[in-house]
Amino acid sequence: MFGTSVRLFRGATRMPARAICTRRAFSSTFRPRYQYVRFGDSGSGPKSPRRRTQWDGTLKVVVVGLGLSTAYYVAHLEQVPETGRWRFIDVGPDLEANVGRAASAELHAEYQARILPPNHRLTLQVQGIVQRILTASNLGTVKTSPPQAHFAPPTNQSNDNVWSGNDDAYGVVASAERDVDRVAQRDWEVVVVNDQKMVNAAASPGLVYVFTGMLPISQDESGLAAVLSHEIGHVVARHVPERISSQKVLFVIASLLQYLGADFGISRLFTTFLLDLPNTRAQEKEADVIGLRLMSKACYDPSAAPRAFSRLAEFESKFQRVRLEFLQTHPLTERRIEYLEAMLPEAYAIIAGNPECSIMQQRLDEFRSASAFRVSL
């Protein structure tokens, strides 16, 4: 049986019948993938090169892309001078200034009817706090504007406490406490928005703005100084351009995950919870640290910072049901209070080392003593 042969076609060589049948059966079943060279044919002809797979191309693109991205990322790493934290930032000061101007234009467009005049007594008070913070750390000066030509009649302009949250206490009447016409243009714009429902304050490059809803939380000048120092701390640490830069990193990582076949939702969750939110919380903590130092250099009582955040925590507890830190853009307020209180010795050391603070405290004590004497009479 093994010795019999059959003739395949004219001019062909003879092969064993069983081998022919096996070859025909195998080739009819696996014809698209059958290759003699690949399966050990001992023929002397040249072997065909291995076909380049799709994964080979994907791997090459990923490796090259990661290499270039890593080189660019490392080249744009820098340390935050105030804290030493390493971060990626590739945005220059020109774009940073444009962001500040855009934020100012957007704020004026949205709250134009509620913005207090630049020479309103509350605006002047907030400007004074900001100026004190800026001057103490050599960060620039407040930009002022000429008084508006027309004001509405006084609503209830009395000596009500501006920290009480009473809308009528703010009014819309200009103050004669400062001749703003004779003040030159400065670097920082200070805007106060009369909106009691908005408990917020923020800062962008060249801009500080406060909603009057923040005043009851601040409670006094030192409390508001703590809030504003925190917001100015974001600008000092250049968190705005850092966030713009980090968005590029998040986009590259999300695009890479999707290129590798990850679902868009999965890549979005990965970049949000493992990169974006933790980095934002780190910036907030950094602004707390820098802000405490800024207000201390300006001779404000640093203990006002944890007290202000304590009141803020009490306010937030009325509205927040679930308070999981990994879902938040800010650290939990309780934790912020803890590390701010832990930094108080450093803050008081800054005050003790500043002779201007002792002079200011002496003047404040003299003023309080004189006020108490007049009251006793």
C-alpha cells in the first residue's frame, strides 16, 4: 500500500498515494492558511518573509509617541518655588495674562449690574486688604478706576456692619474716602459683586473678585484676608497655566488609551480620578500653605484662616450629603483646618520676624484702648 503510486498529471512526479490523500484533505480544509514553507517543507526554495502584523505597527507608534511625549514632559518640568512641588507647565506669561483679561471681561459681562462701583466703601475696603497682601510680598499694586458718573440714590446707606450679610448695607453709593481720580493705573483689578447667594471668591492673573455672600463666612477683615490670600496664592503658584498645561497631558493619555482600544468612558474615568482631581486637590492645599504665609507677611492674624475654614465647613454641611474626598476638587475642609493649624507656629514666626507687624499691632492696641476709653465715658 505504501509502495503504490499514482500519476497526478502529465509531467508530474509520483508520490505515495496516502501522502497525496492527506495533502489534498489538509489543503481543502485549511487552504487560506496552508503554506509548505511555514509547516516544515524541506524544499530548497527561499522562505517568504514574515508578514508585518497590525500589533507591530501599533507598538511602534505607541513607543515613539511615548518617547517624544516623555521627552517634552521632562523638558517642561519645574518646581513651585514656594513649596518645591514638581509640576509640568508649558504655558508662557503672555497666555497667562490673556487668561486674566478674559476672566475679567467675562466677570463684567455676567455680573455687570451687580458689581459695586470701584469707589464704593466696601470695594475700597477689599482693595485695602488686597493691597496690604500684595505690598507685603512685593506682588504689585491694586489698579483703581475713576468713579462712575451716575449712581442710584442711596438705598439704606448706614453704618451697618458690612460683614453681616445685609444687602442694604452695601448700597450703590460712591465713597469720598479716597480720591481715586488721582491714583495711577496699577497691576491688579479688585471687583466686588453684590450677590448674597454666591459664597465665593477667586483670583486670576491680575484679577481678584469677591462675592458679598463670602463676607458672613469671612466674618471680619482677617477672615477675608485669609480667603483672599488663598486665592492670590493660586496666582503666585501659577496654578492657572498649570491647569492649562495639565489638560494637554490628560488629552494625550486619554487619546493613547483609546488608541489601545480602551473605552472612552474608561479613559475619561482614569484621567479624572487618578490624575485630574488629585492634582487639583494638591493645588488647593498648596494655595492654603502659600496663602497662610502671604497673610502672615501682611501682619494678619494667621489663626483667622482655620477659623474661616471652620465656618465654611459648617456652611457646606448644610448642602453636601456625600463628602468623599476623591470625588472633590478640594480637600475636605476638616483636613484643611488640621494642616493650617499645624502651620500656625511657622506663621507666627513670620509675624514675629517682621518689625512692621509689631508696629501695626501696637497701633491697633492703641486704637482699641482709645475706643474703649471713649465708650466708658
